[in-house]
Amino acid sequence: MKIFFALAALAIGLTEGTIMPNAMFVNEFDVRTQPKETVTFIARLCGGCLYDRTLAMISINQPNKPWNPVTGAIQLVVVEDQYGNRIASNVEMNYARVFTFPYHKAYGTLHLVVTTGPATGGSEYTVTLEFLPPLEETLASIPKILPTNKPLREIQGRQYNLVTVFRTTGVKEVATQDVTYLQLNYCFEQNQPGTLVISTIATDQTSGLGTYVCTGNVVGECTAMKAEFMDLSGASVNFVNVKLSGKGGDLEPLKVTVYGDGKFKEKNFFRLGASKFFPASPSVGKSEL
């Protein structure tokens, strides 16, 4: 059902030329571990259809000591699918700090099982997961994998959910008095209301912008008349606070329209970023006793 819904969501209302900002899955803080301690990081991918036949890239950052297999100051990473099948590991890649592997939608949710090496004093690190367009020769090598009937993987020990944020991979442009379209494919917990922030930032001194945001219940283009949230300042930096009801389902694309409002008859240059989802407090909407 999740896979079907993901495909249907992408097929409806996606304007030709729509920009799809890069999704990043990150942990929010340095994880402190003892030598040989294992932590599991979970990346919810809404069935995986959005990332099917792309390259998944995992990066580990250690702020407290250099990456060194000789001293054991490394993180051993094993990637498993949602059923516990081993997909990839940096162990076979000479303990690489950054490595890639082909992703298939049948993997579903990914589990990154990270074990700290035998370095004295343990370690601190962060994890980032991104998906990159594959090379043609990589596409041919991705095996055809069918879904399995195995039970979902049970996680033992420390675990953290990776959070999703978005950013444009480069500087985008829109002419003054024209618009450009973007879509952010968030994977939300169902029935969980909350908020997130979308920011549009000019990259030069003459660009001005307006930003309109439509949630998943809007069909077609996100126009000024349809937008539920917006920043109409025309300033070089826009901030749009988006409130979500939690009723949209597992995959709820957010449509973003950026309007050019800078120097007359010239182009406006910008980057767009979107924050993680902040769940609403359980007390919101409840009356005081």
C-alpha cells in the first residue's frame, strides 16, 4: 500500500520542470559511544519508490579524532533492509568514511548499524544519508529484487531515527515576475500534526523573492490563490512556517512556488532549504482543566 501511494503521489500534480531538492537524512547531534558499542540509525523512506535505482551515499563525520583504521578510530557501518538482510558495508571498502551502494525500492526502510571501532576512549560521530542520481553503468548493475515476506527487523540496543531535511543542490533562478516550481517529498508519521520551516535565500544583492507553499491536499500547481502558507515580503530572504494537520498520510509532498521579485526584467538567484518536521506538543488543542 505504501509503495502504491508513493507512486500515485508522484504521478499527480507534478508540473513539468519541477525542481526536486535533495533529501538528506541526518542525525541531529553527535552520538557519543564506547569502544565496540553499536547504535542503529533508521531512515524511513515511505516504501522506497522515491529513491528506487539511485545511489545511496553514507557519510560518517568524527569531530573528536581523525579517522584511522590503525588505531581503531573508525565506525564500522553495516546497512540492512527493513527485514534485516545485509545490503552493504564499509568493512569490504577498506573502512571507508564515505561509501555508496545501489538502492532498490524492495529494501524499504534502511537500518544503518554502526559499531565504534576499538579506539581508546570511544568516539563521537554523526551520520548522513543522501541519494544521488546513478551512472548509466550503475543502473545496469542494480539487481532486480522482489519484496520478501519475512517479518520486519527487530532492533536491539540504542537506536535513533534519522530526520529528513531538504536543500537545493545548487543555485536556482527565476525571472522577475515569473515563478518556478519545487516539490519536497517528506515522509511523515501518520496522524502526527506539526510544523516545519521553508527558507528561500537570495544569493546576490539584487534578487528578491516571494514563496508560496501548498500541502498535499492541493491538486495541480501551487498558485498564489491556492497557497496555504506564504511569505510575500519580496525580500532577499523568505521564511515560511508550514503547519501540517497530520491527516495527509505517510507521504505528503509539499509544493513550493518561488516568485521573482528583484530587479526589473532580470533574474533572481536563490537556494531553498527546508527544516525537519517538528511534531506538535500533545497538549496542543486540549483545553485547560
